Amino acid sequence: MKSSLRLGMLIVAAAGLVVGCDASGTPLGGTSSAPTVSVTPGAGGGGEQAGEPTGNPGSPSSPVATSAPTKAKPVSDIGSANACVDTNSVGVQRALASLGDGWRATRASTDTPGDCGQLLWVSAVGGNSAGSPVHVLFFHDGKYLGTATSEPYAFTRVVASTSTVTTVEYRWLAGNEPFAAPQGGPATMTYTWNGSRVVMGGTLPTEVTNPHR
């Protein structure tokens, strides 16, 4: 009788051991002490080392600072660091070349960068004598607009200018006076930038457009 009782108790104890553990020896219903780590394969087929966290899941990602794209400022080829219109600049020389051979700049607007007028000018002469023809070239916003008159005239001089208005004085030979001292005139014309084009104020006298000598 005692032998049967002892045998029954051993069977019950063994059954308790089987029910309380799984195949790995971890108690069922318990929590493993080792953290679960997800391993992500790398480019070479390997993975990150187990136990090394891939980030901090509890904190928000830091914003990436981006700068707004800067708008490129148009570059003018008629000026320089010290002048809104420079007679030696590529743009002015190109405008002079469009007039033909032998034209050279003698004077120009004196505006400086940061305070450039809407209407800039360059005076050019087509020869070396006192009676050589003169053209007045106009520029706006870094671009060549054209000449004040379709034909060049001698004894032409810019006498005043503002941001939008250039005043030009025309003289002519009245008699037999030397070219260096014309007595005819002056006839004063204004050239105004109206926001889209240059407008000439007044009409040139025939003594300028059709000189007698």
C-alpha cells in the first residue's frame, strides 16, 4: 500500500514538471529576460548586430533645416562696380559696334550702382574732327534701346539728365564760322522714359537734319 502511494506521488510530480516548462526551459506564461531585437539585413546581405538599437523609438525625428532657394540676380553687361553704365563694358562696346566702324564713346551717365536711373545714356562720336557726327545711345535696365535719332548729327551734346529724362542740345553752323564754334541754335530736345519706351519731346529744326554745310 505504501509502495503504491509513493509511486503515485512521483508520477504527479513528474507531470507537474512537464506542464510548467516549454521545450526551451522557459516557464510558460512568464517573460524572457532577453530583449527582442529586429535585425535588418544590410547592403552586403549581413545585418546590424543584435542588441544594437536602430534608433530611439520614443523621441520624434529632428526636423531637417532647408534654406529657401535664392533667386539669381540678373547680371548687366553695360556697367561696372563703380558705374551703372561703363563705356568700356562689353554691352556698351557691342552697342557701339552696331553703329558701324569708327564709333567711340566720349561721355556717359554718371549714375552709380544702387542709384541707377531708368534711362541711361552714352554719347558717341563717329570721327576725330569738331564736325564729326554724334549719336546718343540709350539704355534701360541693362539693355540697349537704340539711338536718340535715326541719323547722327554734329554739334550734339547731352546737357542734363535725371532718372527718366535726358536733355540733348543740338547746334548747327549758321554761316562760315569754324566747326569748333557753331553759332546756330541751340535746339533743346528731351528724351523721356515713360515706363515702356523713350519718347522724344519736340521736333528737330531742318538746320540740324539738313545742314547747309
